[in-house]
Amino acid sequence: VPSSPLQKPALETVRSSLRLLNASAYRLQSECRKTVPPEPGAAVDYQLLTQQVIQCAYDIAKAAKQLVTITTREKKQ
């Protein structure tokens, strides 16, 4: 059975998931750069930074799960 093209609601969900994935990956990269102080001896709030990195990782996992779910659902149809 040939695969059907993504239906409009699924396509919007894919776009939304990809936007979340892209934004979260960019944010994760930005947060990780903060682990290196801009100048020697500058304070880094590692507890806050750790929470931000965890949130980014969660958002990346959430977007990836959405994409897997959509792909799996489309393959079954």
C-alpha cells in the first residue's frame, strides 16, 4: 500500500514539533555556552544553568516523541 501524504493536521503538528525541536536545540547550545564564564573569575549560577539545560533536554525529547508518534501513525494508515 503506497504511503499517503501527510494530512493537514499532521503536517501542522510536524511543523510545530520541528519548530520546538529547533528552538530547544538552539537554546540548549546557548545555555551550554554559559558554562564558560565570559571572563576569568566571573560567577556562574550552575544550579540555574542545570535547570535550564534540563528544560531544554525535556523540550527536545518532547518534540522528538511527537515526531515519532506522527511518523508511526502515518505508517500505519
